[in-house]
Amino acid sequence: MHPRTPIAAAFDAAVVVTFVAIGRRNHDEGEAIAGVAQTAAPFIIALAVAWIAWRVWAQPTGVVTGVKVWLTTVALGMLLRNFVFENGTATSFMIVATVFLGTFLVGWRGVAALVGRRGATA
């Protein structure tokens, strides 16, 4: 296991929970922990599946890893949300989720890669 694995897992989970909390707040659905947890559940499950399927712990901060995590989390999260949790997936929600999760699940890894390169050349 890579030494950055726990930090990467925490960042990924924080991205999903932040996405859900912002969405619930913008739609006046409240910020209660139970509500956030229920709304986040399909995406947290999808995130866990992505981590297992792609063995993220081997290279948790890689940008390619981030793309795999992002696409798996969005696709499986939407399927779970629609068919298991029965919460629906409006087109606008799918677009916002895809953009937000992509920006941040891949984005923090891109920043880490840039910082790592600059640190290595300094």
C-alpha cells in the first residue's frame, strides 16, 4: 500500500460528501447528517467499488487513477441512485455531478502531481 493511500481515500470521500452537501443546501433539502449520508450513499458505494476495482491503493495520487475513480464513481453512483436508492437522475443532476466530481476527483491529483514535480526539481 502506498503511504498516501489514507489521505487519498479521505480526499475522495470528502469530494463526494462536499458535492452532496452543496447540492442539498442549494436545493433547500437541509444539511442534517442523516440526509447527507442518505444522498451520498450511492456515490460512496460507487467510490469504494472504484477503489477496489482499480486497486487505487497502488497509485492513489495518479491522474489516470483519478480519471478511473471519477468515471466509475459517476456511472455506478448514478445507476445505484436511480435503480437501488430510487432517487432519480435528472439530466441536469448528471451533468453537474459529472463536472463537479471530475473536477475534484481528478483535480486534486493533478495538483498533487504538479506539486510533486516542482518539489522534485527544487
